[in-house]
Amino acid sequence: MRKVFALLSVLFLVLGLNVGAAYASLPDASENQEKPIVVCTTTVLGSTVQELAGENVEVTVFVQPGICPAFYDIKPGDLYSLEKAAVVFYHGFEYKMWLKGMLESTGSKAAAVKISGNWNTPEGAKNYVNQIAAALKEHVGLDVSAKAAEMISEIDKVAGEIKSEAEALGVSEVNIICMEWQKPFVSWVGFNVVASYGPPETLPAGKAAELASKAKAESVKLIIDNLQSGTGFGASLSSEVGAVHVVLTNFPGAIPGTESLPKLLKYNAERLFKAVEQAKYAEDLRGQISSLEGQLTLFEVATIILAAVVVIEGVVLYARKR
């Protein structure tokens, strides 16, 4: 009898261990939970959410970075994401254009969070980081304050580097004309903005001639375009007035190396600084050409005078011989 009890005890022990091992091998219920879907209208918002929240959320971005949000075409997959989303981040300008209709048509219960203002300056970028971090905590339950602090520190570092380079190049003495959506950043860097222009398709007749006249009068060195607004207008204007054409981007990810707000700021600044160096080189080259032309003119004058002297001396000698 004792042997039977002993065998039963061993059997139950083995079964218990096996059940425990099997239970332990089952995936945690939390691992099977779907990640909250966060919808962002642009890569400005999407890249910031991704950097702050990482793998804790599933980010869907509606507008591709290379185009203006006004030209966004609604896709069925975006409607599905909106229907399932926990939160939707938007700027404000796109709400009446298409976002409001999408929210109404899907019956989405997502919290719609407006993050407005400029993002292409260091202060604007930090404002976006702080607002998005607060919204993620409120609506998704994610505390990303540590990551937000890292991002803000990185933005401050990039801003310091940009300002140092700008001062070294003396950009405050460089007159420029730019697309108005790049004006906040260009002004922050320190350039002297003498004029700006809106989207090319909205410009009135005669605006190009007005800007060309202004550029020549103010010795404008750079014409700065916004990639997402088109680059043809700035290219034509810069060619007409002899300025350097620069194309900046307003949305992360449109160009390699601009995947986040800090990288976007750095990229745009580098484009501007290279353009300043080009403008200075071109100006020096024109000065050298002008100097050579002046020397050539003097040489031509001297040659004419010398020829005249020779002729006169010849006439005098001829007269004496007679």
C-alpha cells in the first residue's frame, strides 16, 4: 500500500511539473494584445510619435512627405486605420480639407489631437515633442517623458551648432527671398529676408517681376524654395537675378537624412550654408573676371596709345627727312 501511495505521489509530481512547464510556455496575454494605432496626418507628427513611442504603438501616416497635404488622396487603408485608431494627430490646416470628412464617414472614436504652429524652428520642434508626449500619456497611457527629454536635448544641440556656423559665415549680411513656409526657419538662422512668396499656383500676375526687381535692388544672394510647394518658380527667379537657388524640405523623410525633426533642421541648415559658400565663390569669381576685364581694357588702351605714339613719331621722322 505504501508503495502505491509513493508511486501516485511521484506521478502527481511529474504531472504537476509538466502542467507548470506547459503553462509557463504559453504566451503572456499582454503579448497578444494589439498595439494601439496612432494615426498622424503628416510625417512631422508621425516621425515624432515613432521616435517617442517606438514599438509600443503602430503608427500610420496619411500624407507622404514629398507632397503638400492639400494634394492628399484618401485611400481605403487610411479609412480603416482611422476607424481603429486610438488617437489621431493633426495640424489643423488639413482638418477642413479632408480629415473632418474622414472622421465622420468612419465614425471613428479616436481622440483627435491638434498640434499646431511652426515645427521648422528649434522652439517649434520642441513644442511638438512636448505636446505629442503629453497626448500619448493621456490617450494611450504611455509615459515617454524620458525619450522626450532626449529629443529636446538633441534639438538644442543641433540648434547650437547651426547658430555657431551661421555666425561664422556672417549670414546676417546675406539678403534672401524665400517661400513663406520656410521664412520662420530662415529668419531664425539669421538671414535677412527681404521678401517672401506663397505657393506658386496662388501668386498674382506680376509677382515674379516684382520679386525680380526687389532681388536686383537688394543684391539678393539666395532664392529659397520649399520642396513640397514646387521648385520651378524659385529656379526661374534665381536664374533671372543671378542668385543661388536653394531647396529646403518641410517634412521629415522626403529626403534621405531627414527622418526626424532634429535631422530636418540640420539638413536644411547645411543646404543654406553650402548655398552661402556658393554665392560667395560666385561673387569672388565675378570680381576676378571684372578685374581681368579692367586690366584687359587698360592693356587695349595702352596698346592704342603706343600705336598712336609710333605713328606720330613716324610722321615726325618723315617730316624731318624732307
